[in-house]
Amino acid sequence: MRPLHRPTQVVRAMSSSSASSLSNFSSCEISDALIKLGLPHGGHIPDIQMYSPSQTSDTRLCGPAYTVQMVLASEKSAPKLPNHFVDTVPDGSVVVIDAPPEVKNAVWGGLMTAGAQARGALGVIISGRCRDLAEHRSANFPVFAKGHSTLGQSPFTRPSAINVPLSIKAWSPLTGSDGGSFPPVDVHPGDWMVADEDGVVCVPQDLISKVLELAAKGREVDEKCMQDIRLGMGVQASFKKHRGK
């Protein structure tokens, strides 16, 4: 459903003005559109939540992905970066980090937020952990992550590649295995990321126009359902009338 009030939006004009229009829709509306387009995961990256500005903030993060692949520090064969990845973050981008799922350390801290913010980054989405929550919140910098930790990167992990495709898998901390039947979400550099209090969604670049069209239609249908439900029609009857099922 459309939010009852318009959230604070963290979005900057990019080369594609239509892509920035994704900020008008919630992560749920976008996932519904991607499901209709045949993506089995609806673009949703599971188990990531907003830690900054705060878990009750209505901030919506929207922008193109700048991807970072982390590896275990013990993985000697993986490439090493010549520069710190934060120092090459493009203006107006969303940093997307994929960390080894089994590690317990953070891969993003307060100094990285300061550096990314200075370069004009819009926020960070981490398939992994962050730390220094008070610093991110003080800076009003959007941080979405799977968890948080007191531990920094060294000696546990290190960045190995930037602007490469990421395949982010669901991970169960209870079983120590991947998400089973839930398919991994592929994030390519330049794909558009939308994140809000409901979660994180990746929109492939070639599907943006179709997502915008379907999300607008879905919102219109849901608004009609809401009106009728509030008038006492009932959920099932309203769905049948407006959704055809």
C-alpha cells in the first residue's frame, strides 16, 4: 500500500531520470512488480534491516549500486585492492557490500560513513555486519545491514573487488547454511537499489521502466481495495473485485 505520509527520500538525480522515480514507491510495491515480471525472489535481499538513521526512521534509500566483494582475510588467492574502496565511491551511488556470511565482524564503521558521505554516497547496504551505530545515526547516513558487531575488519575480512556482479545468498544463522529454496539475488554495478523500513530490493537496470509501470498500477489497485475494505466490503470481496482473485 502507498504510505500514509510521504517518507524522507534519499535520492539524487542520475543519468536516468526515470530510474530515480523508483523512489516514489516502497520496497514492497517494487517487489510485487518484480514478482509479476518473473523474478522468483522479487529482488528482495533477505534479513537486511535499517540501522541508521534509526530503526524507526521512514527514510527511503534509492540509487545505483556501487558493489564491493569482501573475502576472508585468510583467502590469499583473492585479488587485493590498490586503494580503499570508500575512496572510489561515485557521487550519488549506494554502496552494496557482500561479506562472507559466516563471519561475525563488521565490514563498515563510522570512518567509512564519513568517507562515503564526503564523496556524496547516498548510503550503504551490507550483506553482513556494521558497527559504530551512533556515528552513522549522528551523521544521518543510511546504513542497512544483516547485523552489527563490535569487531572491525582486521584480521577477519578484507575487500577484494569493486564494481563486480554480486550473488547474494540468503543465510540461516541457525543452520549455518544458505537459504535453501530461496534463490540468490544478483546485484550488478548500476542496478538500482531501493531500501526502506520494510527491507532491501534490487531492480535490474533493464527492468526499471516495466517496474515503474507495474508498481503504479499495483498502487492504484491497492488504493481501491483499501477504500472498499474500509467501507466494510471485506478483504476477499475487495480482492476479487479489483485484483480479479
